[in-house]
Amino acid sequence: MAENKTPNDSDAAFGVPHHVAIIMDGNGRWASQRGLPRAEGHRRGVEALRRTVRAAGEIGVKVLTIFSFSSENWSRPRQEILDLMGLLRRFIRHDLAELHASGVRVKIVGEREGLETEIRRLLDEAEELTKDNPGLLLVVAFNYGSRDEIVRATRRIAEDIAAGRIKPEDINSAMIGQHLDTAGIEDPDLIIRTSGEQRLSNFLLWQAAYSEFVFVQVYWPEFDKAALESAIAEYHRRERRFGGLAARTGS
Ligand code: FPP
């Protein structure tokens, strides 16, 4: 089925997952296995990211979320953090024009407070430049941790209560969703993690309530359109019930 999809096919016609989220894991192991520095794994990871953004658009995915730097990644060696920040800067500086030209809208989720001024400026610029684009929504989770996101949302709701703007009984799951960084973005249908690891690592904990998970063996630098199509084919074999009963049998 994946071969038949084009950018213009509707989600409904071909069952393309509307929102795909990816934990891009295994850059370091890919590099170590080849006797290369970890930075080379991350550099090749950016190439895989470029391929995947293009492929997602071609397949007809509408929202692609990528986990590019977690709030826990600060515990890595200083040099590796500098390498990752350098790659983000280069990705935005070199790829933003092309993303914009191809109609991609960029949205950043994660904590901006405390980030270097230049990084914040680049993140703001990426969002501002592309905000009216009609194509793929590329959500970049940067300095992102799901628990941190939920804590920040909870604080804002508590402030609204303290200020008398809402009452405790007004809180429901929709309101919590509206206070998360991902407000207004549909929950992911499919979450892919590369490298064979099978965990969420503090990624989209709230949003993943009914997501399908596909864990693929390849390391992130090897990920390509065929790997994305194969993960989507696996998604098609799943039956999503959202807590209800099976559609075909009613059992
Ligand atoms: C996991 O590999 C990957 C990351 C921590 C970062 C992902 C970053 C990129 C793909 C490149 C940067 C892209 C942008 C837009 C900043 P790992 O280092 O955890 O691999 P390992 O588990 O094998 O050590």
C-alpha cells in the first residue's frame, strides 16, 4: 500500500498516519561500530533527518515530530553537547530556506528558558519564517522532556486558578492538552524508535496515550524512506481501538 501513496492522497483514502513521531536513536552506536567519533554519527543523523522529512511529505504524513535534544541530554559530555548544538544551528541555518521553499511549517516544543540567546533566536526565526506554510508540520522537540512539559502546564493552570480565572472543577484532559507545548497538534498516531531500544524516554508521555509504537532495529543514521514505509506498513497491520471494541468482530 505504501507504494501507492502520493503527497496529494488524503489520509482517509490510504490510511496514512496523520502524525508520525520519531525517537532518532543510535547515532553513537552507529559511529562506534565503524570506529568513528560519535559526532560523525550525529552528523549522519542530520542527513537521515533530511531524508525523513522529505519522505514524510512524499508519503502524505501531515505532522512529523522529531526528538532532537532531550532535557536529559545535558548530562552528556560537554563536547557532545557542543556538537549537537552546532548541528542544530547548522540545520536551521542551512536547511531552513529549503524547508520554507517546500512549504514545511516548523514548530519547536520544549523549554526555551535558559537556552543560549543565539539558539533561541534561531528557533524563533524558524517558527516565524514558516508559520503560514501549508505543508508538512515539522515539530522539533528540543530541550524537551515530557514530565517537564507537564510540570510547566500544571503551573500555568495553577496560576489561572490562583488568579481566579478558572476553578479546579474546570480542569479536564482537553484543558491540560491545551496547556502543553503541543497544544493544537493532534496526538501522534505512530511513534517510531530506531536502534532496537523499546522505551519512550520521557517523550510525549501524555500525547502517546493511544499511539501505536513501532521499534525498528536500524540505527538512526541508516533510516530512510524505505524504513519509514516499512514502519507505516506495520502500523497498518495494527488495529486501533482507543479503548473500545474491535471494529470488525465487535468482540
Ligand atoms: C540519539 O543517538 C540521538 C540524539 C541524542 C540526538 C538526535 C540528533 C540528531 C539526529 C542530529 C541533530 C539534529 C538536530 C535537528 C539537532 P545517541 O547519541 O543516543 O546514540 P546511542 O544511543 O547509540 O549512543
